[in-house]
Amino acid sequence: TMMAATLEPGPTPVVRGRAALFDAADLAPASPHANWDIAPDGTRFVVANQAPLTSVIYVLGWTEEVRRRQSAKP
């Protein structure tokens, strides 16, 4: 279960409250890094949930492609 906690900061932080956010059982584990991150302001987070990686696609020059497609619109 992904949890949110309210902390009291200090030399030894203290957990003052907890709340369950969602069931995380279906999230793929990631190692050596986490597959989630929290926004610097603490208001949002993102979770990567995908099948095992079988290929990588690199798209070079994608900004120019976007500009080209935007200028071609009627």
C-alpha cells in the first residue's frame, strides 16, 4: 500500500499521522532506484508502472518534428 505520512521534523522526525493512498501490489519493482517520485512541493507524485523493458526507442530531433507538424496545421 502506498502511504502518505504527516511528519514532525527535527533531529529525530516523528510520524504524526498516516493515510493509505492506494494498493501498490501491481506496481513493478525497480532496482537499484525507485519507480516513483514526489514533486518538490509535495503536492504530486508520479509512479512508473510498466511491463519489463524489451526495447528502447530514442527519438532525436523531436522538437523540430513538433514545430514542423504545428506549422502544417490549417
